[in-house]
Amino acid sequence: MTTLVMLSILALGIAGYGLLPVSDLPNVDYPTLQVTASLPGANPETMASAVATPLERQFSTIAGLDSMTSTNALGNTQITLQFNLNRDIDAAAQDVQAMITKASRQLPQNMPAPPTYNKVNPADQPVIYLALSSPTLPLSTVNEYADTFIAQRVSMISGVAQVQILGAQKFAVRVQVDPKALASRQIGIDEVASALAKGNVNLPTGVLDGKQQAFTIQANGQLYTAEDYRPLVVAYRNGSPVRLEELGKVINSVENNKVANWYNNERAVVLAIQRQPGTNTVEVVDSIQKLLPTFRKQIPPSVKLEVLYDRSITIRESVKEVKFTLCLTIGLVIMVIFLFLRNLSATIIPSLALPFSIIGSFAAMHLMGFSINNISLMALTLSVGFVVDDAIVMLENIVRHIERGEGVLQAALNGSREIGFTIISMTLSLVAVFIPVLFMGGIVGRLLHEFAVTISAAILISGFVSLSLTPVLCSRFIRPSGGKKHGLLYNLMERFFNGMLHLYERTLKIVIAWRLPTLIANIILAVATVYLFSKMSMGFLPSEDTGGIFAFTEAAQGISFEDMVKHQRELAAIVAKDPNVAGHMSAVGPSGISISSNTGRIFMRLKPRSERELSADDIIKGLRPKVATVPGIQMFMQNLPAIRIGGQLTKSQYQFTMQSPDTEELYRAAIAMESRMRELPQWPPSWDQCP
């Protein structure tokens, strides 16, 4: 029966391990939704009062809403809604959609489309970047492949929140009207817009019904290229038609020519794919990677599809390192047991508690919906020292009975009966240590929940193994020594242990003889410990090198697009020269997380950690003085943390928030506060202190 139970634990654990997903950390994401709305031509004040305010009033009534942040720019509004950890993101999305519908009557009637939402945290780092470029095809054609073949298909993958097309160059016909030509013919700009709308239609024309057959009338009213638009009649003057080509230039262009994107200094279209909060990064990336060969077959050979950055690579590497640490810990524990017991069969018996406890924990992790991550593997690593204690105690007590002359089977029965309650109390007392962790709330409680449950499961399974498997193995494989002489290795180790015992005895006598100095030394150590602890820097999570660096760039408000491109390319050239950077993406203009025209983004993919000496933080420190030499633009680099608390991706590690119902007064106060902060002796901070 014991054999079958142990084999069942082993089989369930192996099956559970194969079903466990791989992640860097447990699921600690706050349910976050992003609502976007657009009203072309409206200034930020109009977007805030006419679009954001009606929506915010409705969203504030949703249950479980922790924070709400809105950003308004020219023609665009973004509202980020973050809910508490207990709120289901799908249920929250239904409430948000209901509130959008409820607020629709209060929104401007000339909005091109109603507000939309995405199940995405704007502050979250994309799990993978895909770059498309072509040396021969225009960017509008490359954008068509990115939007039609890739973005729509990737959006259907389970766990994908949204696919942002950075530097989108969607094809469009641009009409550049000459004001002098309009004035000379007494034609208003509104007449040109009306003529374009009427002359470019794609509506059903009608049906011809016959006795035996019916025909659908098809009219070619849809215009596609600049050549189709040029002969369009705008108005009639003096009995003659005035065509569009007489009023200015009609060219084939893109919808937004104030957005640009580069991949390794080559114009490209970049797809930033973000996952839904609570989904597994590795599973999402694996699903995307499976589709890449299909995408490469569908697009022309002249279009290059490359992976700029893959977040799952560093996750797999970190989990692999923790797995190696776990295996090394198990090996060291078994070696220490052998050095002290100096008996092969006596070493194997308690050592078997290790694989059964660890592997059995995988089944419990699968039942609880956990994943293989750094926290759960750390729990298993720490449990290695706990799970062998019970088995060693059981083995030692049984061997004691054998040395007293009892039979092996009788010694196993008496020894296990005698020590059974002690092992149960040891196991439960160890589990009780982690019970308070289970009741911790917030992001820390969610983060440590898997740790507490995993290590408790391993300890409970080890207690069961010690009470069942260990006595059975002792009754089958432990034999009385019968006065058998020990070998050379045993005698050498015995002399070493005796020497250590004598050394401890001598030092203990010295300490007892000098009681007052010993007490003073311990007090000094306690005071020094408290002092050093107060001086240690504090943080939520340690900085992690994920192989990527993200940077915001910001120039003066009102900067022209051409000048912004010039400054951005100078920064990108400095980044490209860094020997630690394997590839980079650079973008300017309103796109994705930034909706201001004077901002840009640079993402750097670093070389593998084994190929570079500097960490991501050290690389940032080295780049700061170099990029500071470019005048007219600032670059804010950051090593993005693994957990994002808040729905904003800011330029620094901390920020101040100022609020006022009067916008003009708010702007004046912000300028005054900045000027006062510049008077502080800590301003400007050194490069090592820059956030």
C-alpha cells in the first residue's frame, strides 16, 4: 500500500509539473482597463471638458474602482481605470461598456466613433516587439501587411490585450489646397471638403428585377488613389467646372505623416503586443512565435519580419537558474546527510523524502492554479532543508532501537510509533509559521501567497512520507552493524567531528569564563544590526535585468515634426554606438502610450547577459552623460520593473501630483513649484541619483 501511495504521489506530481505554466512572478496584476476616445481637431481643454468629464462621472460609480487617471491631448483622450485585485476583469469590462453607453448622450455628436476600451495596463511592458521593414516597398504597403495579416490575427490569441502599431503609416490621399487658388475662384475650404465627401462614396445603387433573373447595379464611386481624385469637380464657376487638381496638390500619402518609427536606424513599422492582466507571458509569447513562420510565408520576401524583443527569454533564463539552484540544493543536502551518516542505505532513506515532497508539491500547485515562477521555486528551494528533518528524526530513532538489540521490523514499528506524534507536531508547527502570510492583503499578499502555499504543501507531504515511506524502507534496508569495523573514510570523518566537538568545548568554556565581555559584545552586535538596518536602502522589488531599457524623449512644446525627428535621430545614433545594445527601436509623434507631439520613445534590446559586463542599470548610468550632450531634447531612461503598480508609465521612479479645478492656476502653480525645487541644494541631482 505504501508503495502504491508513493507511486501515486510521484505520478500526480510529474503530471502536474507538465501542466504548470512558466512565469517570472505569480499573478499579481491589478485588473486594468484603458478607455480611448478621439475628436479630431479639439484642443486638450475641449477633450477634458466635453469628452473626459462625462465619461469619468459615469466610471466613478463602478464598484471596485481603485484609481482613475485621464490624459488629454490634441484630439485624443485616454482614461485608465484600475480595479482592486478581487475584481474580475471581464465583469469590470462589462460595467465599463455599460457606462460608455450611458454617457454617449452627453458626448459630442461629431465624434467619428464612440469611445472604446482595451483590457490592458498602459504601464505594462509589451511582451514582444515585432518589426516590419522593407528596402523597396513603401511604408504604407508594409503597414498594410502589419495591420491586415499580423495585428488582426495576433489580437485573436488568448491573453493578448492589444496590438499597437507604432509608427503607423496607413495609406491615404492627401489634398494640399492652395489658398490663393481658392480665393481667386471664390471657393471655400468647406466646399472642397463637401465635394470630397460626395464624390467618394461606396453605397448600394439598386437592383434590377426580371422575370427570370435579377441584377445588382454596381457603381464605381469609390476613389482609391490621387489620380482618381484629381479630376473631381469641386464647383462650377462661370459655367465651367473647377476640378480638384486646379486648386492644389493631390498626392498619395499616409493618414498621419507626423509619426515616424525606426528599427536600427531604418524606417519600419513596429508592433508592440501587450498581454491582458493576469495572463501568462510565456504562454502568450509561445502562441505568437508559432504564428511567425505563417506570417513570413504570407508577406512578400522583400518585407522583413524580425523580433525586436522577446520578454519570455529572460523569464525562461531566470526560471532555469532557479531550477539549477533547486537541484544544487538537493545535491548538497544529500551530500551533507552522507557525510554525517557515512552509510549509503541510511543516506538514501531520508534522501527519498526530497523528490517525493518536491514532486508531490507540483500536483498541489497545479490544483491551486499556480505557475512555475521564481517565487514558487524559491519556496521549494527553501523547503529542501525542512523536508529532510522529519525523515532524519524518524531514521535516527529507528536506528537507536536497532542498536538496542531489537529486530529490524520491530524497531521500525516501535521507533515510528514512538516518534510519530513528534513528527506530526514538527510538521504542523512549521506550516503554522506561514499561516500569517496567507492572510496578508494587497499586492504583497498576492505576491507571497504562492510562496506560503507551496512551501506548506511540501512540508505536509514530507511529514506524510516520513510517517509512511521512511519506516518501511528502514524495515527493509537497515541492518544491524554486528560489530563490523568501519573503513578509513569513516574513521577520518569521525576524528574530524571529534576535533570539532573538542574545539566547541574549549571555546564554550572561554565564553562562560568571560561572561561580561560576551554580553557586551552581543549588545554591540544588536545595536550595530539595528543601526545598519536603518541605513539600508529600501525598495519594493530588487532591480531586475530583463534585457531591455525603455526611454522617454521630450522636447519643447510646439517643436516642429522635422526638428523633433532630427533630435530623436541624434539620440538614437548615440544608443546604437553602445556596445551593449543589440538592437533598438525609435519612435516620435503621438502613438501608443504617448499622445503628445513633442515626445518620443526609444526601446533598447540589450545583448545577452553572458555577452556583456554591465547590467541594465549600469548601462543607463553610462548613457546618461552621453545623451545629455544633445541640446533641445531630454531622454528619460529606466529599467522597467517586473510589477507595475498604477496604470501610468512615467518618466521617473516617483512623481508629484498637483490638482486644481482651475487649469490656468494649476499651470502657474506647477511652474512655481518647479522653480522652487530648482533652488534646493540637491538640484540638479548627480547622474547616479537621477531617476
